[in-house]
Amino acid sequence: MPSSVSEDPGSSNQGSVPLEPSYVVGHVASAPKEQNLSTLFNDGENSQGLKNDFVRNILWTFEDIHMLVGSNMPIFGGGRYPAVSLRLRDNNKPINVLTGIDYWLDNLICNVPELVMCFHVNGIVQKYEMIKTEDIPNLENSNFSTKVIKDIAQNILSFLKSNCTKEGHTYWLFKASGSDIVKLYDLTTLCEETEDKYQNPFTMPVAILLYKVACNMMMKKNQNKKHYGTIRTLLLNCVKLLDKARHPQIIASANYMLSELFQLDEPKKEGAEFPLNGNSDESYSEEEEEMPDSDENGSYSTSSDPPDDNKAVAVIKSVGELSVPEKYKSIHQIRPSCAFPVCHDTEERCRLVLSYVLEGLKSVDSSIKKDGDLPAADPTTPIPLKYEDESTSGGPECLEKQMALFLDKMGSFQKDKHSSQSGMIPGSWQYKMKLQLILKSSKAYYVLSDAAMSLQKYGRALRYIKLALQCHVSKSVSTAEQQLWKKSFSCFEEGIHNFESIDDATNSALLLCNTGRLMRICAQAHCAAGGDFKREFSPEEALYYNKAIDYYLKALRSLGKREMHPAVWDSVNWELSTTYFTMATLQQDYAPLSRKAQEQIEKEVSEAMMKSLKYCDVDTESARQPLCQYRAATIHHRLASMYHSCLRNQVGDEHQRKQHRVLAELHYSKAVKLFQLLKDAPCELLRVQLERVAFAEFQMASQNSSAGKLKTLFGALDILIKTQCAFQLIRKELLAECEQINEDVKSSDEKTPPGDSSSNLNKDEVIKLLTIYESRLSFLLLQSIKLLTSTKKKIGGSNEEEEVLKTNKQVYSLLLRATANKSVTLLARIEVILNLLEQLTQQ
């Protein structure tokens, strides 16, 4: 089939993926409750690169076979032509049979009634021709029989249906180039002979297909319960295929979906609670037809001759056989094992839910151990020695014991959820999934306690209630906490009054500062219920943060001036700046859009950030100066990102757009200057510069003149060139790390203790930013080459412009060669970029 990549109207543009501003005002709350499943599953797909690459997915029925087909064909429509496909063709080249079949099948699968042919000569359009889909097989030089195509497809599908008989296995239909023989291999069986079962290249795609189909079935509203058996089978096979160490998120999501299949809050029906037969609606099992027994391999071969390849499951001796009508008939069907487990009582149902919850928690836990920081061991607590794997033993007591172990861990998780001790970051998939799983187990334990009460098993009911309460996640402030705050506040007030009575301004200021810290603790405790699932900056938080600000201002007034006590003055200023910064950040990240307009939120964020800057002393030399510089740089970065986002999303009001553009440029430049003063923030500097480039590209898109575009282009290139200092800092860190590793190896040989090899450099962040940097540099160089070339042709270029064009072409060529090599190390990539920037600096 001839390639048509160069003529594809849907081809991607190299400059279409700019870096968006990092800090914008937005509502990061999750979807409503009924969409929580979708949110969790999409997170899983995004983080592990499982997003569907097809524009549309189609359930296509051909004869008696249903297929899930992915298509990227662009479909156009409007007016009298609601749906047409478009094909570009060279007028001098006739359409051959294979191309005609390709066009016909694409339209047939996507249910498009007409095809528009655009004929051109050397890129110049000559004519358009509208062709109905049913007329495509009769085109000149492209005649083919649709019946023959259907016979071939029917024979191939029947052949596969007859021989692909082992459930959960992956098969490969193979035809060598120039050969007439078609062979079918069972990859699952072949790969079982190797040490690594994941060597099968199709294991992962099949597992993800099962996962996605199950997700889609779960998302359907009013889902008929008879499909629960199918969903369960899909998910169990998905979990079976995936490697627990490599894909903990998908496995955790699959187990959560499995637990969701069991409805714990269904109203009881009169009569028998759960019938014994497996075909009722309550048991959710599907009817199964008796299937004929297969041979020992689970398949039938329709070929009378033995296959010439002993590893092939079945062989088609000649492709010519496929055009013979009904040459191959499907005589075997996979026996579906899609029965949903029949639960005869509530306890059995809840225990199934808890077993899936436990597996999900184990997956989350394993990912935290791998990615997060492990908590330090408690020297007062002995390390338990386990002599058996409890997960292998069965029984309800074992399940209860293991769940209790996870719930004990949840205590520290709740206390330290804003720190790294729990190993989870609020908002991460682990955090969200663990909360959902724990809440599910809470519900199961409440149902179990209710059932135990009805059976008058009061001891068991109390035990279940205790476990349910351990599961329950509550953000409400307890009465004990409130009483403690009141007592602390009264003690602070009394102390302040006593110090003021003896004119001790310094100690009075210190107590006022501590009272402000108490108000901030109250604000943190009153954050909106529901964690990050439904998070908005609440009025209670704002109230306590404003009270904290009042106490800090009183402390400054008590001191009067810095000379009174410089250390206390600087400390109060820092705490006041921190309070303003925290309040502004929370308003920006968890915008209260349900109560306020976005313009009002942006104004309040801007005012709070500017006040934070006012009390952040970046000029006075002290131990805190680098912290102040970092905070000031971060504030300018956040404000620049906010105004950048406002400019992108705003329509109309040219005066306001101009104001936002000026403010964005101002804050970006100030952020860069401050980050350049710091020697330990190369990633932050690089991110700000990349956002400035994205800002310049956005402005360039609205410019019409070549001169204006060239000016903006060179400005963006200049920004990228000025990132040399960031890459030099990164290179220095990487070289130091390599030297430390070499020294450690040498020390291990000489049996001396190794040195400190800790590094503050986040390599994953560096790789991500470097990849974006390479793509933007490539795009800007290419655009400058195009514009300089077109300008030279029109009006002729100066010697200086010709020199710039020559240098840009050379650098662009070197960059393309460097980025094509995927095996190069991070340090080598940094070295290449520094060399290229040196060449651009010299021009």
C-alpha cells in the first residue's frame, strides 16, 4: 500500500506543544462522586503512558463477528455533506487496487458515506471529485470484488476463531515477505518457556485492552448487572497478565473496580436474600451454553495436512485459499468463564470486597516503598520477625489481621499526610487510591457489623465497628482540639498582657508571633473536608490566616523598628511573609470558584503575593537571605504564570490584555534575575525560561509581519541562550555525582567508609525539562531558518543575516543528530546543549 504520510491532512505540527504556565488560578477539585471512578482510571492511564493513540474507537460488526477497531482517519462534514473523508492524490499516478481497498474499508468501518478525492500536480490542486463509498470498488484501475474481500475477511476471522481458543492467551498471525504460507503462533505458550514471562511483546497491550474495556463497561450508567461477570473476568485476566512491580497503579485500580462490583448498600428483597441458582439477577451470573469439548490443545485445525512448523498452532498453506467462500468455518468457541460469584450471605460478599481492597492496598504500598522515602526505624520498637507469608494462608481471620495491619499504618498516614513520612504526596494517585480503598473497606465493615448485630453477635459487631472507624477518614476538628486551642490562646493572651504591663516589647512581640502561629495551625485544621477530592480554599481558612496576619502586624508594631531587636524583627517579618504567601498559594491552587469570580480571586492572589514580597527581605545579608531570594523568585514566577494564563484565556478588552502582557513579562524577568542569584535552583530557572519562550511563541502566533515575527523569534532564542548558567549548574552536579560514585567504588575496594553521595538534583525533572528545551530550540531554529530564507529571497539579506542563517542551519543540523540518539547519557545531552549554545552565543 503506497505511503501517504506527506499528504496526511492531520499530520502534527512541530511547534504545537509549548510549555504551559505552571501556576494558574484554577479549581483542582475532582469530579463529582459519580465520576470518581473515571478520575482514578484516567490518572492511571496518564501516569503510565497508556492513553489511547486513536482518534476514535469503533465497535464494528462484520458478518457474525464483533470487533473493536481504532481509527485515525480525519472525517469532515457540514451542510449537505454531514460526513466525508478526504484523500490527496497525485493526478499523474493512478489509484491501484490496494489503495482502493484501503479507502473503501476505512469509509466502511467509520460509516462514512462519501469520499472526496483532491487531485494535485506538484502540490497545486487541479480538481475535486466526490465518490460514494459503494462506488469505490468500481474506480478505474482499482476494480475489486467486495464479495471476495468479504470472503477473505470471513475466512481469516473464522480461522482465528477456530484456533485462538485458549482464554487469556496472545496469538500472532504471521506471513513472511514473499511467502504464500500464513502461520498462527501462541505467544503466551512460547514465552512461558523463557524466564521472563513479560518478554511477550503483546502481553502489555492485551492487559491494557482488558483494563480499558472493563473501565468503559463500569462507566456506563444503568449498567445491567448481568455484565458484572464479564467485567470481573476482564479485570482478573488483566491483573493476571500485569507485573505487580511494574504496574502497581493499574493493578490497584483493577482491584478497586472489582470491589465496586459488589453492591454493599442494596435493599434486601423479600424472601430469600440470595437464591442458590447462579442465573438470577441478584447473583449477577451469565447464562452459559454447553460447548463442545476441544482437543487437548483447546483448538481445532481445519487443515488436513500437518503444519510444517512444530511451533505454529495452525497453518494456512496458501493465501489463495482465503478467497474461496466458506473455506474456513468457525467450529470452536471459547467457553466463557464469566459467571459472577454467587454470594449466599452478606458476610461472604463483604469478605470478597475486603480481599480485593487488601490486594489494592498492597499494590499502593509497594509503589510507595519503591518511590517514596521510607520512615526511619523507631529505636524503642523491636523489629518483628515473620517466619511465614501471611498472604498465602487463607481464612477470614487472616484477612482481618492483614486489614488491621494496613489500618494501623493509616494512623501515621493521616497524621503525616502533609509530610514525606507517609511516603505519599497529597493529590498523588497513591493518596487518592488509598483513600478510596480505605473508604470502601469502611463501608464493608459497617455492613458486617450490621449483619453481626442482627445475628446478636455483639462482640463481633464491636470488632467490626472498631475496624470501620479506623477506616473512616474524617477532617472535622474534634472538641478536644478546640479546647486545647482555647487554652493555648488564653495562656498567650495572659502572657502578652503581663509583658505589656512591664513594657517588655521584645517578649510581647514573641508571644504575639506565637499566637499568629497558633492561628495558622487552626487554619490548616479547618481546610475543606474531603482532602484533595473536593478541595476549595474555605472561608474558615481565610478567617484564621487573616487573624494570624493581625497578630504578626501587632508584633511588628510592638517592636517599632528593627534596631530594637534585629533577630526578632527579621523572624516576625519572615513569618508574616510566609502567611501571606501560604494564603495566596492556597487561593491560587484551590481557587474558591463556587463563591467568587475568577477575576476577584486573581486580584486577591496578586495583592497577597505583593504583601508577601514586601515582608521578604532579599537584600539584607543573613543566613535566611537565600530562602528569601528563593521565595521572592517563586512569587514572581507564580504571578507571571497567572498573568500568562489570563492572557491566553482572555478575549476582547485590548487594554486589559496589554496590561496582563506587561505584567507577565515584568514578573518573568524578575523571577529569572532572582533564580540566577541562587546556585541550587537550576531546574526552577530552566522552567521559568521555558515558560518565557512559550509566552513569546504565543505572541508570535498573533503577529502577521515577517519583521515582527523575526524580532520575537530572536527574542525567544536569546532567552534559550541565556539558560547556559542553568545547564552549567546541572553539569557541575552531575560531574560531582559521578566523581562521588567513583570514589565510593574505590572506597569499597579499599574497605573504607564511603562519602556522602547525596544530591539535590531531581534527575527526572531535569530529563523532562531538557526534552522540552530540545524541542523548543529545534522549533525556533527551524522557524528562524524559514523566515530568514524567505526574507532573503524577497529583498535580499545583509551579510549579518546570512551569517546568522548559516549558524542556525549548522546548529539545527547538529541538534537533530544529537536528539536522534536515544542511548546517550544525561550528562552527554547536557554537554551537547552547552556546545550548541556556545556556537549561538558567538554569532
